[in-house]
Amino acid sequence: MREHAAVVRGEAVPRHRVDALLKAVPARDRETRPESLARAERQRRRWATQVVVADELARRTCEEQGLAPPEEVSPSQVLEVAGTDVADMGSIVAATLAHSPAARLLLTELEKQQEVPEAAVKDYYDRNRDRYLTPDALRRGVDPFGRPAPADFLPYEQAREGIARELRRAAGRRAFFDWFDQARASVVYAAGHEHPGDPSHPDHEHRH
């Protein structure tokens, strides 16, 4: 069996890194039939390979951009992945950010680079007025879509910073997704380590 799981920019990513991550992250599947369990384990290995490859790509990108290289990641330091993060980002990206200090550093840098126009912040405030009712208005059960008084809402000046931060964070995540898609395009995977959604293998499933 090959000793590498993938080749990133001409350099092999050792298979033992994937094995270590699999050991650190307990299987969630509860299949009991041998064939179903075997399939689940094959998919789990492919999923873990994506996380390890993403960490490798992130570390190299951080070095290229002159960002302070993070400490080597230890599989035993895998953080808990919130269900909301999986829903928002997909299991591979969510697990990568939990597992990889380099990925978190890169995401933070991408968020800093995002420019949010004032018009976009104001538009968000105007379209989501229900999110900016004052505590008093909420206690009184004011309907934000009825006939609320201007005083029932937080002033735009007070809400602006939080909105800009939220929009910048969302833009940073989109930039991270774009980076990941482009960075992994040239990765060559060893047999059994392909992307879980790769239609070239019979067990594929499109579940990010």
C-alpha cells in the first residue's frame, strides 16, 4: 500500500497523518452490517484526507504570504465542530478550521482583507430591521413589520459596527471557500483517498 495519501505541489502528504486524524476523531456511523461499515470507513478516510490536505495547503499559503507559521497541528487537538458550522460551511471546511491553526490564521487574514461598502451595511440594516428592535420594544412585543415607532429600533450608528463585522466575516468565509477550491485543484490523491464526492469511485457521496 502506498505510504502517501496525496501529492501536494509535487510533495507527498504521508498517509500516517490521515491515520492519526482518524484515530483522534471517533467514527459517528452506527452501521453494523460489514459491507455498510466498510463503506463508511472508506468514506471517513477520504473525508480525513481532505482535512489533512487542507491543513497542508493552508500552511504553505501562510508561508507564501509571510504570515507567522502556526505550530504543527496535533491530531489529538482536534476541536469540537459545532453543528451550525457544519451547516454553514460543510463538514470538511468546518473540521479543517477546527483542526488546523494555519487554516484559522488564513481565514482571519482573509477576513481582514475584505472591504464592506457603507451602502452594503446600510442596506443590510434596512432589510433586517426586525434584528434591531430595542430591548424595550422586544419586551412590549412590537411587530417590526407593523407600525413600529422609530424609537423602537436601535439607531443605525449603534448597529453599524456589528453589521459590518458580520458582513466582513461572511465575505472572509466566501474567500476561504474560493481559496480552498482553487488550491486543491492540482492535488493528486492516492487510491482510497479521493474526495468523498468524487464520482470516479463507486462509494462517492456529495456531502461537504
